[in-house]
Amino acid sequence: MPSTRLPERAAVIDLDAIRHNVGVVRKVAEPARVMAVVKADGYGHGAVPVARAALEAGASWLGVAHISEALALRAAGIDAPILAWLHTPDSNFSAAVAAGIDLGCSGWELEAIVAAAREQERPARVHLKIDTGLGRNGVTADRWEAVVGEAVEYQDEGLLRVAGVFSHLAVADEPERPETDAQLDAFREAVALAEDAGCDLEVRHIANSPAIFSRPDAHFDLVRAGISIYGLSPFADQTSADLRLRPAMTLRATLSQAKRVPADQGVSYGLTYRTASAGALGLVPLGYADGVPRTSDRGPVRIAGRTYPVAGRVAMDQIVVDLGASADPAELAGAEAVLFGSGADGGPTADDWARATGTINYEIVTRISQRVPRVYVGEGA
């Protein structure tokens, strides 16, 4: 934690942890290069600071979903290779081409991308995406040869460069499942067809964070590291520590009130929780408007070296914790309340909140709203 006083609510982002995690991924994936995925504002951590830290730690590429996210990185002065892969007919392909952003292409975008290249008078760079089984975007296998042929024709005209071929894995977080083998086989076939058709590929990429750690045969030239660079495990049966990763986000607030209450005191909307005995309640100024899941079932909160469960329903702006019979409200008022962090002190983690909510750690960190200030610590913060 920084030595200066923190805001009453803050998501504290450890940029040294980001650098450490990128270093871990680089060692696991080498000789493949690393794309740091910073979509969704860096999974809630802040796209620009995370991108800079990741590049300093040796990431070669950045990945985002939307062109607008890539343009924001360029506006911040980041000139590293960036791939944006999720488009609609309203996407600003001209701005992307002008900014030198690589574009994922599922086939239907080709004409719009070529039109943008003509307008900007510079060739577009595309990564053709083959749908190997996830069933989201990407060219279906039956259309792959035709789309590759069309792209090569545009490449021969000098309007674009097919810089890469990529796909996305559906169940790499469950390493025992056979679908990953089938997807990798389909990917290799698609790459071979593209190369035979005249594509001189710079990169071939399909590995996400779980495949980085569990499928070295999926590394190819480039791996796309998302949740792992934020220090969270993509596996249900392996922790961050098991993978040598360090969680980068700590969500904390100042306890706004602590007070004595009698036994059978109802707590929060619906009075779904009642105190078992006389004791103390603490009020934490974080709620579902800040990204705390309303559906969490007694999510953990660390206060003064002890972990307490949330008591009652999460409200828009606040949660209540039952501090028990022995707590002294006078001592705890103004104390720090940590919802999740690295877990190094035995406190709660994003994985604990994911379990309490019935979701995944990706969602827990990504959903923290912009009402919560980000405070950066570590080198260069």
C-alpha cells in the first residue's frame, strides 16, 4: 500500500505485480512473444498504465476488443503493435488504418477495411480469424479458403497485408477436455492453407492465458495473455501462487461507521440477515454501483487483521459487515476495509469473491466501476 493517504474508496493497482506477471508469462511461453490483452480498460486495472508496464516488462504486442480502445492507447503515446478484433459495421476502420492498428478480420469486414485503406492511402494490416470451434466471431471452416483467397487478392493489389492468422480456444481452462485438441488441429490446417495461398504470416496465435500454462503446443509465434498478467489464475484448481502470479488489484475502502446493535438486529434491504447476538456492525462505502456483486453470498471483508462476511444484501453504495460481539466500534471507525487483494496477509482475494458470487475472478476485477479511483503503486506509478 502507498504511504500517502488513500481516497475513501480505491482500487490500488500494483504495477510491479503486472511486470512480474508478464515476466512469468514470457518465461512459460518463450520463444513465443507475448501480447498483453488490455481490453475493458485493462480488465478494470487501467489500460494505459497496464500497457506501459507490460511493454516495459517485455510484452511485444497489445490486444484490445474495440478499435476505440486501441485509439485511446495511441492517443496516450503508445506506439507498440496493437490488435483490435471485435467490430461492427459502424467501427472506425479508417481511423484504425491511419493509426497503424492491426485488425482482426472474420471475413465480412474485408471490403470495409479495404475501403479504409484506399481512403488512407496505406495498406491495412489484418489478422484473419478462423472459427475453430468457439462459435463466436471468425470465418467458418467452409468459407476459409474463399476468404483467404479474397484477402490475398487485396494483398496483391497492395491494399492490405495479411500479418497473422488467429483463433480462440473454448475450454483451455479445462485441460483434460478433447475439444482443445480438435481446435488446434483445425487451426494448423487453416494456417497451412493460408500460407499455401501466399500469406507470409508474421504471427500465428491461439493461446489464451489457460493455454499458455497448460498447452505449450498452442504457443505458436505469439500468446495472448489476459487474466494472467493481472495475477489471477484461469484454472478452478490452481491458485495464483501455484502459477507464480501476483494479483495486481486491491479493492479497499475506509470504514465509514461502526456501531453497537442489539441481538436480532435486521440488516440491509429485505432484512435477510439478523444478528445472532448483541455486537457491532461496520459500514463499508462500496456497493453494486462500485462493482461489488449484489448477488454475493456473504462475501469476505478484511478489517484490522480479521476477515468478516458481508451481512445482508449488498446495496448500491454500501455493504455492512457483522463485526461480532467483541468488537469495539470506537477502535474500528475509520479502519481500512479490504474486499480483496493479493491474499498475502491471509486476507480475501478476487477468487474468494468469485466463489461467494458464483462467477469467475475475471468478472470480479473487471466490473469495478469508474466511481472507484484507481491508485497506482510500484515503479513508475
